[in-house]
Amino acid sequence: MKFLQNIGLILFILGLLVFTALPFLGTYQLEPSMVEEHTKEMHQEAMQEILEPMVGKTYSSNFSFIKAYNQHFNTYNEALKEEQAWDQVIWDDYLFPLTKAASSGPVAEAPNLFMALSIGLAVLGGLLYIFPLYRNVPAGIKHDGIYFSAMKARGWLGIITGTYLIGFYVILYWYPEYLANLVIMVDPLSYLLSGNPASQWFLYGLIYTLAILVMGIRMFRKYKGNNYQTIRTVSVMFFQLSFAFLIPEILVLFNMPWHDFKNIWPLDYSFFYEYRIDGMLSSGALGMFMLVWGIILIVIGVPIFTYFYGKRWYCSWVCGCGGLAETLGDPYRQLSDKSLKSWKIERYLVHGVLVFAVLMTAITITNYFMEFSLLGQATDQLHAIYGFAIGSAFAGVIGTGFYPFMGNRVWCRFGCPLAAYLGMVQRFKSRFRITTNGGQCISCGNCSTYCEMGIDVRWYAQRGQNIVRSSCVGCGVCSAVCPRGVLKLENGSEEGRINDMPIIIGNESINVKSS
Amino acid sequence: MIENNIVILGNGISGVTCARHIRKNNPKVPITLVSAETRHFFSRTALMYIYMGHMTYEHTKPYADDFWEKNDISLRFGWVKEIDFGQKQLKFEDGEVLGYQQLVLATGSKPNKFGWPGQDLNGVQGLYSYQDLLNMEENTRDIDHAVLVGGGLIGVEMAEMLASRNIPVTFLVREKGFWDNVLPKKEAALVGRHIREHHVDLKLETALEEIIPDSSGRVKAVKTSNGETINCQFVGLTAGVSPNIEVLKNSELETNRGILVDHQFRTNLPDVFAIGDCAEFKTTPGKGRKHIEQVWYTGRMHGETLAHNLTQKKAVNYTPGIWFNSAKFFDIEYQTYGQVPAEWTEDSWSFYWESESGKVALRFLFDLEDRILGMNAFGWRMRHEFFDRAISEGWKAERVIRQLDKADFNPEFHKNFHQQLLSQYNREKGTSITLPKQSFIQKLIGSRS
Ligand SMILES: Cc1cc2nc3c(=O)[nH]c(=O)nc-3n(C[C@H](O)[C@H](O)[C@H](O)COP(=O)(O)OP(=O)(O)OC[C@H]3O[C@@H](n4cnc5c(N)ncnc54)[C@H](O)[C@@H]3O)c2cc1C
Ligand code: SF4
Ligand code: SF4
């Protein structure tokens, strides 16, 4: 078993190395036909002229190719900006598609082989490592050695992993051209699903989904015997694979807009953007359904489901960000900060982002109806800021890249505007609570330590108080790890849900009220 | 010296609870918490998790470090070597003295040692304090075999700790079953099986004869009552604990095994009180209760009650409610409510159910009028509130058995054994109790009423 696991580990690392090396393979040659194919009509002439000096040359790496492109392109654009000829400046980004088109070499020739050698090996290795986990070991809490681990306790492995993830996200969001080979590699799969070439987002979606699936299986092994954990993991795996990955691609195959039916505004912050609305409105009945369904989820779905089940129905059963956090991020859940100070920061930040998203959307919608006569510029600017700061930097780079440093729910806790909305409903109008079992708490601290949302669960449990917190995503891990069976996630009558002055059962000398 | 101050010796659960509740009732009175163990209160019950790498010491502190200052509770770190009850002064090892107006003794316990030959060798230790934990870390480094002596809760925790580091363990238990002075036979067997499932070599009916040193004065083997010699580099002594009152003996303070107190925690000396593990009630505080209560929950209740008495006009007697306790044997959680002795007399009867896996079990004890007296639960979490009521109101057997779904405290979607248990009950008792029906909607929204 150990042997198999070691092989798995080696294969995984090999796959990762190949994946990391691929962008550096091959050569790059630009042809006029590529420029023709990948640039807009209006820019054809200019682009051909700008890139003329590159045509016919062979670049030995993506670095030299991208450098040359940037040189020529920027010289042209900067000159126009200097002259303030704003309408002639080219704002579109053609670097990624042109790099992708210009790449030739082993990856372009045998994409499937490289897919197998990189992503394939990593998945296979991961599975080989995971399947034998905890075999022949009784079901129970598997937290031995976490705080001695170089990976899970901010040791050197954790630092390397975090740095790699952060690097990957920065490149993905802002320098995707460097990933051209990787995107070429997944082209065949993309054609198969949507009939279109892959973008960096397809690559990302694929890796993301695989991470959830593979690490989801790890959850089954780890939480063997805890059905709540198993079932909700099946749920996030299902929603990611179907709703977030396959269905949107298949929609595209049928000339529909790419749409994730389970993504809800304001997490899906571009839902009310002009291009999305137009896309839905021009896609017939199904498009109309997308729009109406989206709105129903926001105004009816969220409050009703959250009333009955708490925000967990979304955050740890459906959501993609939550799905990744609960699977890939599970080894890091103990790294969340439990201090009062971070709770304070959390409340400011998460509600701040919500306000930002709401305002931005309000302006967008107003503009939409006024046909951009008023605040057109401002809308674009707001979108750019939000997309950069929240959509990419916060949700991506920090949200996932910081798993090994600050735990697996940094985005969900400090940034997600939908979580803030769900949280308000959960706090003030819901049947969900975590019940504290009378006087059984021994203040050991397992619950607080393993709460990914940084809730100091023990603080409530040891005074006999139920846990009713807007941030609780109902992952159920506090309940799982409690060695004394003190915590139970449950839905019940609103009466007695919030017991601010609990009485700890057991002492009849006095009515001991905590405060 | 500050006048009118309260000094609490011991910053464990009982001393800390007392301090917190005094502060709650009286915002002004100066309070000093004294301890030589750790500067801040930590949860002793979590010691094992530090060793196992589930948590660090920091995680085991129930209150943040600034809590004490915020609540104006002074902390004094240091060992008290003597108390001058006449002068009302604590004398510290470093020569300092601390005066008090009222003194609360909450000095806890220390591990029992029964005079075994070799019990003070290097590599031989109990597990009670934070220092013990640090020692255990040292003593178990790079060893290839460990022996544990004594079959109680701390013993099984130590077994789990060692197992988490893949150190082979032999566990010597003098009795016929594991912890069988508390657990009925079947439960003791269940726990024993599970301990073995974790590859611990559990040797029942085997006592420790002698611990054998090597030339450097470190343990190298133990000899058992069966004449067997087991090589080992570590011996854990876990044969119970007794009140930690060394410092207080040979003073005017009246002690027996612990510090003798009445039901208001008063000792024989004015303004001196004792709570928690170190206190011994002259008469038991209730039916079925012990003279010395050595668990977390009772320490907390002692602290709450004494704090009330020190701050309110009308003092009350300590009146504990229905007994409860819990523990965990490796992966099997155990809860108990009310009274379930290891053996019961003719005036009560019991119903026992165990799952096929042999890892989930419930025992109920009823009197001859079928009123519930107590219950043990293994691998099945129960609602404290439910059994607190059922037992104090004397619910009848059928009512308890039928309503078990309301007592169920397992996580959602957990395998439900209620029907199985009911069927067995019906078979044994010739009854025909059926499961309460839940409508689809009730199930869907997870209602339990
Ligand atoms: C490993 C372990 C696991 C346990 N698990 C459980 C459990 O799961 N459930 C349960 O109910 N109970 C459990 N217990 C028992 C429980 O922890 C004790 O009953 C409880 O901690 C006693 O609290 P206390 O406040 O009376 O004393 P303590 O917590 O022992 O505090 C006494 C303090 O006083 C200090 N002190 C004593 N004398 C002096 C002096 N002269 N000068 C300075 N300082 C002094 C000591 O150093 C110590 O810090 C466990 C105990 C151990 C050791
Ligand atoms: S409180 Fe418990 S259920 Fe809620 S997020 Fe924290 S660990 Fe998960
Ligand atoms: S894990 Fe359980 S016993 Fe430990 S502090 Fe939390 S609620 Fe209390």
C-alpha cells in the first residue's frame, strides 16, 4: 500500500513537472494568416503592419516571441496615446490568441500525449496516492501529525505550494499568453465538448474540476463513516462537473452563451453586465430562462433555501469556490485565523465587497436602461476595477493561492459578496444553527482549530450557547472533530435558536447564566 | 498588600471558572490566579491532541491571552511552597509573598504511584500536567516499545497518543475487563476490542510487578505479574489520580485524601475554600455522587457555585443535577447520563443493544417501576438535555425507547439504528412499540418535533 502510494506521489510530481515545463517547449512563428484570423476586422490592417517585422521569423521560446510582440505593439500604441489619438489606439488584447496560433512543436503536434503526460499523470498519481489512504484503519478523525506536517502547518512544502499556486494565478489572469502551450494541449477536449478552441478559462475549468473530483475522493477516504461529509462532497463534485464545467460547454456547442446555472449574483458579478444580458436576451427561450432563473435564485432561492437549511446549502453543497475549498483546500482548513481582530476585518471586508458589487450592478443596470448615455465610462471603469481587484486578485490569487497560508476559505470568508448576503439571511432569519450539547464541552479546542471560517466555536460551546454565525458555511467539520459529541448542525424551530444567556445543564445549585 | 482580595491557587478549569464568575458578579474585587504550570489557562483534556499533532499548545487555550487583562484578573506565575494561614499569605518558591483576604484552593490532581519498584526511573511517568506532556515528548523520542499500566481514561488516551506515532504499545490492565470498575462487562469488552483493533497489545488481568532499569538509570523492561518480561523504553503510569495537596499537608488545614470541605466548599479554616479535583466532600453532595469529583464538568460547577457564594449575600449548597460524563476511546465516543454502575442490584433492570459492527451500543438502566435511572452510549451521540429531563422526571422505559430519535445527536445522515434497537426491545420485552412517524415535509426540512 505504501509502495503504491509512493508510486502515486512520484507520478503526481512528474505530471506536475511536465505541466510546468510545457509552456517552455516549441518554437513560435507568426504568419499573416494568423493575424487575419485572430484580429478584428477594424484592426486587421494596423495589426498586419505592426507585426510585419515578426513574420517569417522563428522564435525559439515564448519569452522571445512575447517580448518582440510587446515591443512592436507597444511602440505603435504608445505613439498613438502620446498623440491622444484615442480612437485609433488598439485596446483589444491579441497577444494570447496570436501566441497560441504561432506556437508549433511537440505540444501542438501531439496535444493528447502531453495531456496524458501532464494532467493525466498528475490525476493518476493523485488517485494512486488517495485510494489506499486509511485502508484497514477504523473510521475516525484523521488529524494525526497535521501540526508536524511541512505541508499543512505552513512548513516549507506549504510555502512552495502556495507560491506555485499564486504564480499560476498571476500568469493565468494577467499573462495567459505564457500558458499558450497548455491551452493548445486541451484544445482537442474543448472541441469535443463545445466545438470551439480552448481558452485559458477552459484550461482552468478543467484543472479546477479535476482537482475537486480527485480531492473529493480523498474526502471520502478521510471522512469514512461520516455520511454528512460524504454526501455533501458528492454534491459539490456533481455541481462542479455538470453545472460549472460540462453544461456551459455544451451550451456553447449549441450556440448558446456560456452559462453556469448554479452561479448566483453577486458572486457571479457579471450577471447583469450588458454583454451577458444581451447574450441571454438573444438566445431565445433558454436564454430567457437563464435570466429569469438567475433572478429567481437571487430574490427567492437564496432566502428560502437559507431559511430552511442555512447558507450551507450553497456554500458547502453547491458552490464551485466552496467545492474547491472543501476538497483541495481541506488539508489547510486549520490555518484560518480565529482572533477577534480577524473577525472584525472579515465583517468590514465582506460587507464592503457586497456594497461594492451592489452599487456597481445598480449603476450597470441604470446605464443599461439609459443606453449608456450617462455613466458609460464609469461603468466600464467600475467593471475593470472590480474584475481586477475582486474577481481576479481576491477570489483567485488570494482565494486559492493563500490556502497554505491562511486556510481554505479566505475568499469565502473575507471577500465573497454572495456569502455576505447568504450570511445575513442565516444570521437573522433561518432555522439553521449548530446546537451545543448541554454541558458536555471540555474546551479542548478541536472545533475552533478546524473551523475553516475562523469561528471560535469553542467560545460558544463551552458556555452552552448555540452557534448562530453569519459566516458559518455548515461544513460540519467542527461537529465531526469534537471528541465529546457536543456539536450538531441542525434545522429546527426558530424559537430558542439563539440563546444569548444559556444555562449549562448539570448544576442545580444556581442558575448559571453565561455572559 | 492589597486588601479585600481573592487569591485562587490553581488556574485549571475550577479556579478559572471561579475567577470568571466572581468577576462577572463583582466588577471590582481584586482577583489573582496563581499557577506554576502554564502562565495562561489551557485545556488539560486536550493534552493528547498536542502530542498527536492535531493542535498546538496555543489552540488549547480557551481564552485569548488578553482576556485576563480585559477582565482585570491578575495572573501570577510561580510555585507556592507554603501557605501561612495565620498571616493569610502565600509564600512562593522565589521568596515572594502574596497576601489574601479569601483563598480558593484549586490545586487539582497528580498521577497515582503505588510504590512500584522502579517507578521513578527515567522514561517512567504519568500524564497530568503540561510538563508531563513535554517529558513524554522527550521520553518517547525514537523508542521502539512502550508499556502502559492501569486501565482508565488517561491510559487509553496515552495509548492513542503513542499509536499516533506508530510506537507499539503493551497495555497492562489488572482487572478482567477494561475500566470494568466503571463499565458493565459488555461495554468493557466493546472498548477492549476497539483498543485491540488499533493494534494495542491489551493484556487484561496482568499487573505490573517491577520496572527494570538499564545501566544509565533508564527503564529497559517491565516485569508483569505473569512473570513475563517486556522490553520497553517508556512506561506510562495511568492508575488514576489523587488530590494534589503536598504543599498543604501538615498545616492547620484539615485534609484526608483531599482538602475536606462542606457543601459550600468551606474548609475548616475561615476564608479558605477548596474546589475541583483537590476538594473532598465530608459528605457526598448527592445520591450516587462521590466524595472527590475529578472531572472537568464538576470542576466547572464547583467554580460556578463558589463564585456565587463569594459574591452574593445568600450562599447556596452545591447541588449537582443528574450525573453526566463523556470520553473517547480511540474512535469510539462514550457518553453517560445518570447512574449506570458496573454491576447493578436486584432492584433495577437493564436493556442493552449493540450494533452488528460491535462499535455502537446503548445501555439503559431502569428501576422496577420502569423509570430510567441512567444510560451509557457508545458511538452514538445523545442529547444531554433529553436525558437530563428523562432521568430527573423518571420517564418510563417505553417512552424513552420510543422517543430516542429526539435524543439522537449524531450528525445528519448518520446511520440510524433506532428501528433495530426498537425491534430488539420489542422482542425482549414482548412490547410492540413503533417508530414515531415523520411526514415527508418534516423530513425534508429536518424538523425534529
Ligand atoms: C490527560 C487528561 C485528560 C482528561 N480528560 C478529561 C475528560 O475528557 N473529561 C473530564 O471530565 N475530565 C478529564 N480530565 C480530568 C480533568 O482535566 C480534571 O478533572 C480537571 O482538569 C481538574 O481541574 P482543576 O481545576 O481542579 O485542577 P487542575 O486543572 O489540575 O489545575 C490545578 C493547577 O494548580 C496548579 N498548582 C497546584 N499546586 C500549586 C502550587 N502549590 N503552586 C502553584 N500552582 C499550583 C497546578 O500546576 C495546576 O495548574 C482529564 C485529565 C487529564 C490529565
Ligand atoms: S462553525 Fe463548524 S460548520 Fe460552521 S464553518 Fe465552522 S467548522 Fe464548519
Ligand atoms: S471540540 Fe467539542 S469538546 Fe472540544 S471545545 Fe469544541 S465543542 Fe468543546
